[in-house]
Amino acid sequence: MLGKLLKHDIIATWKVPVALDAVLIVLGVLTAFAVQGIHSVGDSVGMSIFMFSFVGVFYIGIIAANIITLIYLVVRYYRNLYTSEGYLTFTLPVKTDMIVHSKVITGSVWMFLSYLFTVVSLLIAGAGFIKATHVTPAELKESFTQINAVMGLTDPGFIAIMILVFLITPISGILCMYFSVSIGQLWQNHKVLGSVLCIVALYIINQFISQIAFIGSGFWQMMGSPDVDAIFGRIYRNMMLIISIITALEGVAYYIVCLVINRKCVNLD
Amino acid sequence: MSSLLEVNSLTKKYGNLTALNNLNFELESGHIIGLLGPNGSGKTTLIKIICGLLQPTSGSVMVEGNPVGVESKKVISYLPDTTYLGNAASVQETIDFFMDFYEDFDQDRAYDMLGKLGIDPSAHLRTLSKGTREKVQLILVMSRRADLYILDEPIAGVDPAARDYILNTIITNYDEKASILISTHLISDVENILDEVIFLKQGEIVRFCGVDEIRSNEGKSVDGLFREVFKC
């Protein structure tokens, strides 16, 4: 039954995330042309302002595309489960857990793709920038080598951590929102307000956790260190590892709570 | 053999308000039962608990010997008192959805009923009027070969002609071995199709008997008895 639920969830949701992913690519391509334009227009102030504005629009656009995808998926989760549509969803002859699994898998896939297309869009825009600034391959390699020396970009540990972050963040992000919506349903009245308050509370808690990760990673050691470059990569890696572990644990907790609420506490008034 | 539906000591409270108070009853197969009561008597609450949409405060519901869950949902075809279909899909896609999830869904019956009403299966639900969407929903629910149909206010808010169509659809599309539980406060419209009635008042069953029994013993119609029992 999970396969059927996934099939119908994907059919019902694919249009908006795919359209927004396409927008991301288009924005990347247009920005790549725009940054080349900045260098080709020379001293034309008006044109430069226009081109720089375009780059600003690009950044706002990629953030907006990700937020819209997230909001779209969360609204669908809310409507499908907790409004009148829930009368159909919860009377399907499937286990409630399967319904939640399907929503989480579908939401995670679309959020993951949204992140992936954001990276692709940034790479396209970045390629345009490199081309516009006439950076030679040798200069590019030199820059990479310098950054690599500090960050350890080619280090398998760093790559593994970044892949982990890239996989965990979208899943935990969507689970956080689903969790908040489900928590909101426990309110007798003002269910949406309950969800929003939960999101705000989680944001504050996550900021607090980030600060702990910041401290735990040894970030403050850098303040008095004579050779920041030598320790920056290690500290950054530690911080990303701590944050990804905490994010993963949070995701698991959100998931379990969503399952329990939908299994035991659904009350479609 | 177990009953089609068994409700045991069922209570539902919303804070201090008791919506259902210690309900006990059983339904057998092959009957059309009217769940009758004024607004706020607990009809919808009872139905939602049977369908697994509300959690009872205490007590239990068994459907063909199974607690509310996957097995009970396989045999119950539920029509809520509101539209539960998303607007984005077409009628045909909604039929495909029902086909995928309900083994007892009869696709031919659904298309036949749609054809009789002149509803285009390729039409998107958002393009249909509220009344037509409700008819599509009724067609979907009655196209299942379920053991228990639970219809919550199927004729509320529709014109008399539509009421006739809905009632006709109900009585001509259910297997006689199945049962139908119809919740309504429009007694006179459904009276002729009912075998039994449950009168629900302030969350308690005040009467559960056959329609013929009311007519022969009380010398009244169900509507007449209803007006007497629920006199303000």
C-alpha cells in the first residue's frame, strides 16, 4: 500500500516542485548571462545597477523557490491530513504509519531535489561569473588549492560530512514542519496558531543548539590562535558534524512524534 | 458469527462536554438504519469514531469482529457531511484513486452512474459545482461493494430533486447483504427506506427499534415519533 500512497502523493504534488526547480535553473542561466553582462558593459552605471540587481533577484529567487516548495508541501500535509480531505485519507484501508511514511518520503524527495537544483543553479551562475571574470584554469586551480589547504575540501571526511548535511537537512527540515503541523492539531482550537507557535519555538531551540555546536566544535579557540588557517578546517568540520548529528536526531524525534500523533491522537472535528 | 457493528460502552468527551455517553448497540447485516437526532445530538461524532476519524474517550467499536483499523476500513464505505475530495484531480483520477485503494470498488458502476448524470469523467473537480461534486462523492461511495455504508447527512442542503436522486442511488446500489447507516435530521425524506432507527439525544440512545414496530405499536410515523421525542 505504501507504493500506492507514494504514487498518488507524487502525482498530486509533482507540478509545483518541478516548476520551481525549473525556475531555479532558468534563474541560474539568466544570472550567468547577467554577470557576464556586468563585465561587458564597462562603465555604464545604469546597466551595472541593473545587472547587480539581477544578481540580487537571483539570490532572492533561489531562497523563495525553496521556501515556496516547503510551504506547498506543508500546506498539502495539513490539508490532506487535518482538513476535510483527512476524512478520505484516514478512512483509506491502510495503516496510519504508511500515510505518514508516504508524506515524509514524498516531501523529502521534493525538498532534496529543491536543494540539488539550488546547487546546480549556483554552479551555473558561478560558471558564468568565472567566465565573465576571465579566470584562467590555472588561477582557478590555485584558488581551489588555497581553500583546500584551509578547509580540506578533498578530504574524504569533509566530503562525507557535507554529503551527510546535504541529505539530512532537507529531510529534517520537512519533518520539522510536519511535526509542527501535527503538534498544532493537539490544540482544541486555534490549530494553525498552535503550529506556528511550535515552529517559532523550534526555531529558538535550534538557534540555541547551534550556539552549543558552535562552542562544542572549539570555534572560540580560533579567537586567540596565531594560526587560524591551520585549525579553521578542523573546527568547521567538527561544527558541521555536530550540527548534522543533532539535525539527524531531531529528525528522528520529529518523525516519531508525527507517527504517534497520527496514530493515537487524530481528532478530525 | 459476530455482528456487523458492535458499539460497547462508547463515550466521547470534549473537555467538560459529553458528546456521547456510554453507547451500547449492535447492527446486523442487511438493514437500512436511520441514525436520527437533532443537531448536536452526537450523530457525526459517533460516525467519526466508527470510521476512525475520532478517538473515543472510552469504550470500543468492533466492525465484523475487528477493532477500528485497516480491516474495518476495508468494509466501511463512508460519505462525510462535507466534500473530502481535493480540487486538483479530475473525476477519472479520483476513480483511479478509489480503484487503487478499495478492492471492492466497482469501476463500471461508477462510470455508469456518472454517465446517467451526464458528468464528464475528464472534468476537474474544481470546475464542478458544489452539488455536482457531492454527487461525484456519493457515486464513489456507492460504487464500492462494502458491507457497511455510513452516510452522514447525505441529503442535507440539497434541493428536493437531488434528494430523490441521492436516495434512489443509495437504495439501488447497495448489496442487500450490506447495511446502511444514514445520519439525518430530515426524517420524512428517508423514512420510507428505513428498516430500523436509532434516536440519539444529547449523546445517548433514547430509542433503537424497527420502523414497523413504531408504526404498529405507536401508530405513528417515524417523523411523528421523532417530533414527539425531540419536542423543544
